[in-house]
Amino acid sequence: MKVTWAVSPLIPLCQRLLPSRLAGLSLTLLKATALEIAILAGHLLLYPSGITPERRPTPIPPRIPADPTGTSTTGTGADVGTDDTPDTPRLLTPAKPPVVLLHGFIDNRSVFVLLRRSLAQHGRQQVESLNYSPLTCDIRTAAELLGRHIEEICERTGHHEVDIVGHSLGGLIARYYAQRLGGDVRVRTLVTLGTPHSGTRVAPLMNAHPIVRQMRPGSDVLEELCRPAPHCRTRFVSFWSDLDQLMDPLETACIEHPDLLAQNVRVSGIGHLALPVHPAVAAGIRQALDAEETGARAAARTGGLTVA
């Protein structure tokens, strides 16, 4: 699976003026930057639509089919018709668990419009986007709130587990819930997109915000995530980009923990905002959510996939 780009007519000129490696890097960076600007413009238009919380779907109980033996439940021998006995309400439980989408810092659920559509078109019947307040000042508090939301989703849908896709800070909140608050009993697979698992040094002027300080290397929250977690059952898949402007260093978006079943997927040629939008990444997310546990273990040992 590769992220491909149209060949620019300027490539021959750039290759004559610049060394080939530098020209290739410059063109890739230019394309990624242009894509980031386009995505940002589109996201600003969609942002107001995601401010309000998502309306929760009302489960529709299926009809219970008639007894194929044709016998009555009362033992009278009368035929049982579908209209003669009242239906018993029961939630329809699809085979695949619900997917919970969790946005990044100062963002909302509108960032997942395209990813949500992609998941729905490929068999995910239950996809829900959660908003947390832009005034959130503590990752631990946000993780506790996420846990309450997931309990409500499990009760409403009849599932015991969910899958989570978290972009940037959203992935860190979900990881804290799964790894430190016992959420591994509810989270089957956690996919993170451009999440600073080891902390990022970008934008030091934003240190005034407490949640930004928690995303810095060496913060108390990140030190907690470095502690042993031998019984964590959640499977982690981290997508990181070699052109992510918000990750410093870039590899901070990888999960490196001896106790976690983690797979790191390198994405080449796109930036931070494109991770939850690009169709090639969406395909990788679908594969990660549908992967068997044995396949995930093998991929983790071999270094995972590469989207180039």
C-alpha cells in the first residue's frame, strides 16, 4: 500500500538545479505542505459542524423468527406465527465491535468525516466520534471521561469491547485509559495517528497550557506510561509520518514499551493533518482493526507495515 503523487512537470528542472536526493526531498516536502494547507482550509470549514456532541443512535431490536418446529412455547401444539406472539426487544449485535474516534488537541469530531465514511463503507456498522472539551487540562481526567463513554457504548450496543482510533492527543488519552485505568478489558485495538507517545518538543511557547506540558518529554503522564504494564491486553498500532510537523523527534509517535503488543507503521509523504484524512492511511487503519491477533504479533516482531 503506497501513497502516490502525480508527477510534476517541474521535476526535471529541479533535478538539474538541485542534487537528486535534495530535489526529491524538497518536492515531497512541498507537496506535503500544500496538502496540509488544503486539508486545514477544508477542516476550518467543517469545524463548526463538529462542535456539538454527536447524536447517539437508537438501537433497533430485531424481530425474533418463528420457531422452525412450528410448536408453541406453551406446549399446546398450535402453530406459532410471527404476528401471533409479541416480539421480545433485543439489541442487534454485529460481529465487529464499535469503533470510537477521538480527536486531537483543540479539535473536534469533524476531523474524522472521511475516515468515518471509509469505515462505514467497509462494514463497520457502529462508528462513534467523541468530543472532549477544548478546556480539558489533564490527560488523566480526559481518560476517565473516555472510560465512562465507552461503558455507555458497550451497554447500549451489547458489545464487551470497542476499537479506538485516536488522532494526536486523542491517541494519548486513549492509551492512558487502556494502559493505566484498566481500559484494556474494553479496548480491543487502539490505533493512534501522529500521537506523541514519548513527548514532543514542538511549539515551546504553548507550554502555558497544562495539557501541552503533559505532552512534553519527561512529563509525569508520559513517565506513568513508561511504567510496567505486563497484563495490558489491548493491541496498539501507531501510525507515524516522516513529515509530521508536530512531532519532534519524528519517532516520538512510535510506541516503544516492552510489555505492550505494539506495531508501528511508518507513513511517508504526508503530514500531521493528513493522517486521519488520506485514503491510503484509512485503508491501513481498516487492516489494523481487522487483523487477527496472531498476525499482529508477527507484524510487531518484523517492524510492522510501511506506507510509502
